[in-house]
Amino acid sequence: MITLSSADINTWIASLLWPLARILGLITAAPVLGNRSVPTTIKVALGVLLALVIAPTVPKLPAADPMSYAGLLILVQEMLIGVAMGFTMRIVFSAIEMAGEISSLTMGLGFASFFDPNTQGRSSAISQFLALIATMAFISVNAHLVLLSALAESFQTLPISGIPINGSGFKRVADWGARIFSAGLQLSLPMVAALLLVNVALGVLTRAAPQLNLFGIGFPITLGVGFIVIATTLPYLTTPLENLFNQGVEKVRELPRVWVAREQQPAPALNRTRPPVAQ
């Protein structure tokens, strides 16, 4: 006769619940997997399936009741770790959308904006176009599978523990956020350079022939040149997009190592030397 104690049941619940929290945190914040168009049922089912696969490989769990105060703190901590890892990869897509925003403003398409259900805000047409290109490239190079592989490796690098994590990893995510502006500007440089030359040429032309209507001919020319530049540079976007995806995955793998390194640092020794006694 098989007998089960409450400790055995709590161990089984914790072995599935705590990894599931980190997995669902990453799925919620990661690009493509956390898209609002994906039903919540599919996200939860995918998280449970990944938890069932990863749970047997997770190192020894802390001896804490999952329904206790300590167990709930571990649950919240695992959720934050997963969200930080997914948000790190989401920054890569934000950089690509930033490039689209810069290109739209340079072309004069700043007024052509649409409601984006993912960000609950408005984004330009070029930004959404580049986001779709990045999504297809993300799936075609199997970057989503590499991201899930990095998630599975994080349970070995940063095991589930009751020790609170510090803010070093979140600071690293904030520092990585600066990549939005640098990568966005780098991706939009061909558009900015081409339209800068066009605007200079229009300025010289208007100066030479003041009777020309700059507002009548300037907008169609900049718009046409912008579309030509986009069509010309699209075949060459594969390499920079792959580099951005690789950098994002490396940052995702780096986060657990940062937390482990900070936790293993020895505490600074206190200066116990006594001051000299006055004679």
C-alpha cells in the first residue's frame, strides 16, 4: 500500500510550482512567446509543459512549504527572475522598433501611426513593419528555442533558493536598456544618411529656383527615397538582426551568473583594530 505524507505532496508541488513561476515569467515578458495575440491558455499550457520537462533536472530545492511565507517569497523571486530574463530579450525588439520610429520621422511618416496592442500605445507604420520582419527573423533562426535553452540552463547556473537575490541583475538589465538607442540609431543610419543628402539637395534646389514649391515636391521625394532605401537595405538586415539576437541571448545567460557571483562574494571584513591608547 502506497502512503503519502504531507511533506511528500508539498515537495511535489514545489518541484513543479517554483520552476513554473520562472518559466511563466519569461514567457510573459519575452518577445513572440509573450505576444498579446497568443491566448493565455496557450502560454500557460506551454509553461506547464516546459516545467514538466525541466523539473526533473532542477537541483535540490529548499526545504520550505510552498504555501508558507518563505515559499511565497521564493515564488515571487522566481517570477521576477523570469520576467527579467524575458525583458532582456524584449529590449532587442524595442531597439528595432526604435529604428523604425527614427526612419518614419526622417521620411515624414510621423503622422502615419497606428495603435499597437502589444505596447498599448501608438507606433509608426515603419516601426510595425520592422517589428514584423524581426519577428519572422527571430523564428527563422530558432532564436526562440535558444532562449528556452538559456532558460533551462539558468536553473543550473542559478538554482532555486530561499536566499533573496540582490539588485545587481536588475541593474544589468537597466544598463542593457541603453542598447535601444544605440542599436536603433545604427539600424536607421542608412535611412538618415540618404534622406539627409536628399534634404540638402532640395535646399540647394530651392535656393537656386525659389519659384519651386518645396512643400509640394519635398514630401513625395523624401517618401519615395525612403521606400527605396528600405527596399535596398532589407536584404542586408539579416546579419545585424542575428547579432542583436545573439547579444540578447548572451545577456539572458549572463543574468543568472551575475546574481550567483554577487551572492558568492565574501562579506567585507570589519576593521577590528583598536585605536591607540593615549599615553
